[in-house]
Amino acid sequence: MQQVELNLNDIELAVNIIDTVTARGAFRGEELLAVGTLRARMAAFLAAGREAQTKQETDEVLVDTASEQ
């Protein structure tokens, strides 16, 4: 069985798709709360993931710099 992967870029793409189809009026009014809630959760997950990714990259640079000294 092939391993299924999902990454931060996939989440960002989904948020962008929601924004695009919402702007085009693709959702009915009664669907907007659920769509908006899902979008907010994915955007928060994306922000936290990007922050953790940035911190990890910063930590790696600091470790590399310390090992060179």
C-alpha cells in the first residue's frame, strides 16, 4: 500500500481554494459557517506549522554555527 502524505503546502492550497470558491459564490449561506470554521482551523494549523518549521530551521542554523566555532 502506498503511503499517503499531506504537507503544509497541501493545507495552504486547500485554504486558497476555499478563498477562491467563496469569492466566486460557490457555497450556499447555510454552508458558510462550516466552511469558514474549517478554513480557520486549517489556517491556524498552517500558521503553527510554518512557525515550527521556521524555528526548526533557525535552530539548525544555530547548531551548525556553534559546531563551526
